[in-house]
Amino acid sequence: MATLPGKGEAPKGQELEKVAPEKWCRVLWACGGAMMIFFFSGVTEAHTAVLLPRLEEVDSPILIDADEKTWIASLGIVATPLSSVLCGPCVDYFGRKIMVQCYYLVCALGFALIASANSVYQIYAGRLICSLGIGFEVAAIVYIAEVSTVRMRSVLLSLTYSVLYGGGTLFAYAVGLSLPWNLGSAVFALVCLILFGYESFVPESPSYYYKKGDTKKAIVAFTQLGRSEDQIAQEIKVLEERKTETEQKVDWRTFIHPTVWRPFLIIAFFHCLQALMGLWDELYYTVDLVTELDSAYDPFEVSFILTLSRFLVASTAGVYFTTRVSRKVAAAASSFSMAVALLVVAVYEKRYELTAKWERPYPLVPIVGLVGAVMASGAGMFFLPMLMSGEVFPLRVRGTMSGAVFFVGTGSMFLFLKLHVFLVTTLGVPGIYTMWTTACFVAGFFAVFVLTETHGKELHEIEDSYRSKKHRSTDIERTKF
């Protein structure tokens, strides 16, 4: 392959060699630990859906009331805003890999506490510690975005959210329904420790090494990831062209730059809309939601169908939408589809609000509507806000700002989870579904008119999209491999 003198990059307009299948395997191996974080985040966040009903059974060794139930659910996310903010600077200072390992240690401790619990306060402590670990998702997103090529990035990130996260929620249900809650928690703790050991054998992000001034280690890491000499030269060239900006001192002026505050506001609001749409209520309070519909069907069976439906859609349509379709289209299609499904539930519940459940006609209608909303979320809105958090910020503040936007997302998530029982009591079942429907319509229009398009773009191209036209880069010929 011909190269330009001294640089090793492909001539303008010529695409570099594609990454061979065995080199895809190298990147998958490197990203394995980071990707499995989302599997266990799915486990952690779906844990309460089966844990809470077990604790409410009359023969449970630990009995809980309604208030304790909301605390167990919301404590699974309460410390995440803090840990996500702390994780951001730590990712930039200590490295991406070590923070991924921290996730597994923290979650192993949390699940171990729940497994050994003999009082509700130990369950509180275990859930709180697990919520600290979830904040370290920031490290995984940054790592995956940096070690993969532009073609790989969409595939790997879609797999983490659509397949692995959904698989984690399904795994939590399977374990929770087949094992006692304490034994299931012990299994989760053991697997976390195994993945901690796995992460010891993967390379650090080359971008992190380069940012720290160690170009040799960056080149070695690129080699371990399967990049050819031409590809490494191209990667280093882009890092060099961003070097001046990356080495600038990070002060308050950094955060008022358009490439920082614009993506922050857009993605932060995107996270808030996600929480307002009821996505997390459907995950954390699945059994309760089915019960609140006054359905004659078994809540546990319907809840499992909901979780299985989300996983199947996320593993098929979700992967397609995140790898083949623009972010705007994926978010809009998912949001509007959710809105229609939830509207059906809201109208039905309002129409038959005062009708006894055994006298209601077409009892499958609200169940089908709820299943439809969950399936529609799996096609995009369930994972797009977090997926995009690692794509939109400049390298010098990528960890910090990814943590900051995650803080907003998890903070709003905690707020609505804690308020769930209050909102259902205050607004009623028709009212809560109407609120979610409205939020879905708002999210759909937000996706069409405001959301940043990141699909199929290099990270520096996404960054440039927030600059004024006269300040955008014109000299970077980045090849998409």
C-alpha cells in the first residue's frame, strides 16, 4: 500500500485496509471486560424487580414495607451520580482499564453484602455499593470508543447496550426466579471477581497513553489491538493534530467552549427525557406495574415476557438501529413508537378506571400496550443516551464530561424511581401513563430537531460539529476503517 512520506498514512481519498476478522477478535477481547460492565449493570438494575416481590412474601426472612421497598429500588442508583462524577477525572488520571476493574470489585462487594444480609439495612448497604459501581460505566464507554475504529464503535457499543445490557436483565430474572435471592446474589459476586481477573490481561487505551505523553506504549497498545502500521500511523497522526488542544490546561474556560457545553446540554437533557419516559420504572418496578394494571394474568409471568421482549428486540432491531440507522432516526422512531403504545394503555386505564378487573373487556390490551412500549424502548431509547455520552466530548475532558452527563442522567433516574409510588398514588395509573406518553412525544421531536448525529462519524468529526464553521478542522483526512 502506498503511503505519504514520513507519515505512513494512506493517500487522500484512499481507504486503508479493512480490519481482518482475527483483528476484530483482538478488539473484542480487549473490550470484553468493558462490555460486560453493561451486562452487570443490567443485572444490578433488574435485580429489584425479582428481589422486592420475594422480600414481600410472608415467609421471607427479611420483611419489608412500602417505604423500604422504594428505598431498596432507588438505592440501586442513588450513589451513581457521585461515582460517575468522581470516575470522570479518575478515568483521565489513572486510566480507563483500572477504573473498569474498580467496577467489578465494587459490585462484587455489593452483591456479597446482599447475599449475606440478615436485615434490610445490609440490603440497603449492598444496593448502595452496587450503585457506586454503576457510575464506573463511564470508563467502559470511553475505553470502547477509543480502542475501536469508527466501524467497530457502532457495532460494539450497540452490542453493549442492546445485547449485553438486555442479557443482564434477563439473566437477573432467570437467576432470581430459579434461586433464592441470597444465593443468586452470591453468584453475581463470584462472576464479578472472575471478570476483574479477566480485565488484568487486556491493553490500556492507546489514547490514554498518548495523552500522558507515552507514544511508545500507545503504539504497542495499537499493535495489541490488531492495527496495521498504516493504521497506527493514521491514528497517531490524528492524536498529534489534536495534541495542542489536548495539552491545554483544563480550567473554567475549557467548559464554556462550544465543544464542551453544547454536547453536555444536549445529552444531559436527553438523559432527563429518558427518565421521564418511564423507562427505568418499567425496569425496576416491572412486577408492580403489571399488578397496578389490575390484570388477571400472573405478574411474574408477564414481567418475564416484558424482559424477554426487550432483550429480543434490543438484540435484533436495537443492533440494526445503532449500526445501520442514524441516531436521530433511531431515537425518534423508538420514542414515537413508545408514545403510541403508552397512549393505548393510558386511554384504556382511564376508560375502565372504575371497572373491576374481572369485568374489564379485552384484558390483554394494557398488557400488549406495555409490552409494545418496552419493545420500542429496546430499539433505541433504552441505550442511546448513555451510548452517545462517550462519543460527543473532546479527548482532554472526555472522562470528566462523560461523568458529568452521567451524573445528570442517574440523578434524574434516582428522582423518578424514588417518586414512583408517590406519582402513582397522586396521578393514578392513567395519569402516570399519560405523563410518560407526553415525555415520549417530546423526546421524539427532540431527536428530530435537536439531537446530535454521531452515527458513522469519527470522534473528531463529532467534536467539530459543535464548532462554528470557520473554526472547524479542514486538514484532517481521517479514514473510516
